Amino acid sequence: MSNLVLRANLSRPLTHNELDANMQFLEIVEWSAKDFRADQFAYVTVTGTTTLYLCLETHTAFVYDNNGGNFAETITVDGTPITLWRKISGSGGGTGAEFVNATFDSGTNIITFTAADGSTVDVDLSSIAGGGTGTSGTSGNSGTSGITGSSGSSGSSGESGTSGITGSSGSAGSSGTSGVGSPGSSGSAGSSGFTGTSGVSGSSGSSGETGTSGANGDLYKTTSSTPFTLGSPGAITVATGLAYTVAQSIIIAYDISNYQECEVINYDGATGILTFGTPTRVVGSGLHSSWVVNLDGASGGDGTSGSAGSSGSAGSSGTSGNTGSSGSSGSAGSSGTSGGPGTSGTSGGPGTSGTSGYSDKYLGLSSTPVDYSTLAVGVPLIVTTLTNLSYSTGQSVIIAYDNLNYANGTVITYNAGTGQLSIDVTSFAFSSSGPQNPSTTNLQGTIGATGSSGSAGSSGEAGSSGSAGSSGEAGSSGTSGIGSPGSSGTSGIGSPGSSGTSGIGSPGSSGSAGSSGESGVAGTSGTSSAGGGTSTVYNNVSRYLAYNSGSANIYIVSSATVNTGLSWSRSGSTVTVTHNNHGRSNGDAVIIRNVNIDNEYCVVSNVSTNTFDITVSSSSGTSSGSAAAYSLGFTVSSVSAAGATIVAPSGGDVQLMSYYHATGSRSGTTYALTTPISATNGGGANSATNNAYFPIIRVQDVVAGTIVGASMTLATASNYHVFNLGSLGASNSNGIRMVF
């Protein structure tokens, strides 16, 4: 590499120059407000002075919005200054002297730039190259073919030798010079005689220009600074020119504790406006303005309802969705064709192939030994995979040695420079103990929703009484009418993950397995002719005290599936419930039945895959059993005399029916209730004016016992799940009742 030159005010950007075939490319481009990757080089020309910079952090064009799209070495994002570029220039660290040459020492990995004033700048590429060639990434689509270089023009023909009497050979014509001109005219014929020797061939035409770079593949990973509240649909501004399409599953993450999964409604590639629907999963809450946006594995569909019998057995686990096939590698871009030959000159050399497109990548290979038998849910797993992948916080991933030894989890952090990946383990499997490597890393689909409960089986008919004999012999007893058991709930089978898009696009994530169908509710027993009882059937509607603080109370009425026939044990006031693959999370609320107490509202803690703990109000009575039951309930947060927020449990099917809040003493006349957004696990779809499920309200002055003529205002542009009341009593405790 002895001819690398940077000149001021170039008419076109410099193309990349190969440093070493076994190491990497040094890409040098003219800077503009666009996406840049770490370790790229760019030059900036200001008033005739050209300066070279090294990109330190991968970033997108939107970070320059705050300064009008101008180049900046340091940018402030969410109040934190981030250094994006390091200056690499002529003598004195930036005098602006023109670079006239560059050489590379493969032994030290140092490239030396020489400026016009004789000064030199050394750049150590060891930290960039990582000490050698890394593991190859997955093949991407090749860039389109470079434009064919134009043919070198023909040199003019040499003149024929002069005639001679038996004519000696004519002297050779001089070689035609290469150039852009048309072919030279033929030399005039010599007078008769022996033909002169042939003219020397014209020199070769110059090589054609380098072909243009190939087009980039699909891009998805981006960021946004648009403020919005977690748990709601809406629109944010992301980078332009991305590949999002309608109905794709995406994840929008503030950090590992605050993100939501939803589907694309529309994406405008010119403006970068990304519109998304009601979230299918929400973790965390609050208003934020610094987001990472990326593709997410699609959720498996709901399992269909199965009919239940007298004691329907639990539905078997849903089979795993088929793994989405990887996007096929694009065919290699063909090299530019050779420039056509001049009349006498040889053909120009071929244009170089366009550079490969760049896009999001997820498939990686980790050599970190992992003992899958020692993993635990909720405990981070840290491995080192390939660098420069596209993982972002909150994405669902899988780390697998084989199909029997693997871990699923969500991304906590990923360092694109070192390849270090940290995940929060949500499930794992193993067939043997001991460290195993290598393991692959990739995106994983999220869990499908729980299938709904089967309906109760009907009661068996009572057997008829035997007729009396003439001497009063007893007729035989009628047979007991036994209800036939209903079939098990059909397993919720997750639909396969969609295939990865082609062209260095990320591979399609696997379709996640649907969770098992819930057990059918037990049908009542048929009445026996000799007399018989019925099995326990629980009401799936519960009324419970969700908040209690002095004179302020909140009561909620909701309905949810009742999980029955569960083993339990008690130590003091702590009850441990065994429910395989229950899907509960710490902080969820349950209404517990048939342990040492009955029909009590409790909060879940100490969650594992098949068990969870609750704290009950009594430490006496029965200490264990096998017929516990529970249903899920709502919790409340942000409670004050002016409002509250109802929170739905993760992965539940709780329907909000009514709400009552005795506020305690007040000092204002307004009240705002925020309900969870979901038609199946909350207070309604509440994503637009035509599906805002507003409540019927009634307000009473608790002290005076009079009805308060309160009013309610409905949202017309956003936050359709927030119901605002006015004209309330301004001092006494108000009893606010809402029926949904």
C-alpha cells in the first residue's frame, strides 16, 4: 500500500484500500451525516484542509440532529457526552498538512501516514484488528457489480516504412500513445517494394475506473430520542432507509428493566417515522426518551380451548415451533468486465468488485466453556461471542451447545468491540454436567400465550330408583351418574418463526413454543341414586383488597382462570405452591384457595420454574396438601388521593370488572385512573377512540354520605387507557367506583 493519497476538495470519495488480505480493509470515506461503524475512517475537508478521523463508537445519523447535521467529535446523548471520533492528522496533531503517502508494517500492525510537510502519524491497528483475523461472520449478499471501467483508447498506427528499390524494410512506426482520443489514422502506404517490418504495437490502454460499491443489505437496529410512555401504541422517529415492514415484531428498549414488544403498523423510510401497535408484552413503565429499536422473535399463537371433564388432566406441553431458516447467502457480485481493447492498445484492466453491503447480524459462535447443569433462572450468564453483532438490550436470545444443552434469556448488555454478551437466564436444559464448548448464539422467539381453560363438563344424570317388590324387597340401586371426563386442553402450539430476510439481513428468529394449555375446570359429579356429593368448583370471579393504607383502600373485582389440584407446603406463614411451568413473576398477585387459609389476596415471591412462595395471614393450621387452587389478580401502584395505576400480571388472563377507591382526605377536585392495555389481560384494548373501554362511574362523599356529581373526560389522541375524573369533593374522602 504505497500510493494512498488524501487530497483537499476531492471530486469523489476515496474507495477502500486493502491493507492485508489476511487482516482487514481500511475504509476511508468522505464524511457525511449517515450511519458509521466503529473502526471506520473518514476524512473531513474544511477550507482546503483535509483531516483524517477514526470512528470510536458505532452510531446512526440521528445523533447529529441536535447540531444541524454538522460533523462533531463529541455528541451529548441523554445528558451524557460520548466521544464518537479520534483525530488522526498531520504534524502537531492536526495542522492540516496533506497526506501524500501511507505504508503498512504487517509485523507491528502499524500504518504510517506521511504528510506533505514531511511529518508522520503512526496508527496502531492492533486494537482494531484484535490481534489477527476473527471468526468469519455469516455470508451476506454481495454488492451489485461494479461499473465496468471504460476502454482505453487505441494508440495511432505506426507509419509504414518508405519504399526502397528491392526496398529495405520500413522502419517501425512509433507506438501509439494511450489516451482518450479516437483511434489514430492508418499510416499511408509506402511506394512499391518489399513491405517494411511491422510497426511496434501501441502501449496498453489505461485501466478502467473502479466499480462503485455494492448496495447495503437490510438494516433494522436503530435508536430513537422520541419521548413516549411504555405500555402504549404510538409513533417514534428512527433512522431513515431501514427495512421495516408491516406486521414485523419489534422490541423498543430503554434498558433491561424497561421495554415493550409490539408490531409495526407503518414505517416511512424517507422520514424515519415508525408507527407501532398495542404492545404484546411490556416490562417496566414510565416516560423515557432514549430507545434502542430492533427486530424481535415473533410470539407463538394462543393455544385453542379444550373442553374439560370432571377432573381434566393438564394439557401436555406444546411442541416447539420450527426454527426459522437462516437467510440464504446472496450470490457473489460479479467483477466488472474488462474494458474493451483499443485498436492497437491492449484492453484496460477490470473494475474492482463493489464492496459488500452491511446489515444487522446475530448468529455468533462462542468458545466460552458453559456448564449448562449449573445455570439458574434469573442468574446472568456471560459468554464471549463474535464482535460487531447487533444484539440490543431486552432481545430474546438462545445460547446452545446442542439441542439438549442450551439456555434461553434476555440481553442485559452486549459489547460490540469485545463480543462479551450477558443475558438474564429465563430457562435452560442440559443432558450432562461439565463445561461444554463451542456454543452458538442467536435470536430466539418469545413464549406463546397460555391456552384458555376448557369449559366445565356437564353433570351425569341420576340413576333411576329400583321398583318396589310385592313383599317390599328393595330394588337394586340406580347406577351413579358419573360425568365423563372432558378431554385435556389442547396444547398452545407456537407458530414457526418467520425466515430471516436475505441480504446480510439477520436470520429469521425461531418460532417460540406455545405454553401448555391450562387444566380444564372440573365438571360436577353426577348425582348418585344412593346419595353423593359434588367435587369443588371455584368461582373464577374474585373480589379482593388490593391496597390498604389507613383510611385509603382499593378494592378490585376481576375474573381469571382458576388453577386447581396443586401441591403445597407451609413453613410458618410462608406457603410454597408447586405448579409446573407456571409462568409467574415476583410481584404478581394471586388469590389463593384451599391452603391453611382460603380466598386470600397474596403477592408472589421467590419464583422458580415450577414453584413460587406467598405469605399468608396465618401461621397455624394444615401444613401441606395436594388440592390448592389460585387465580391471578391485579396489583396497584402510584396510589394517591388524586389517582392510581392498575398493573396486570405477566402472562395472565385477568379481566378487570370493577374498581373502588376510598381516597382518604383530599385537597383537589380531579382523579386519574390508568388501566392496563389488553383485551385479554387488562381493562380493554384501549388503543383508539373506537375501542376505548371506558367505565361507568359513581362517586360518593364518604363522610357526608352524599352522591358527588363527578364528570369523566375521555382521551381523543393518545393514552386511551387513562380515565380522568373532575368535579370531585375537594376535602372529604371520596368513594370512587368504576364498573367496566
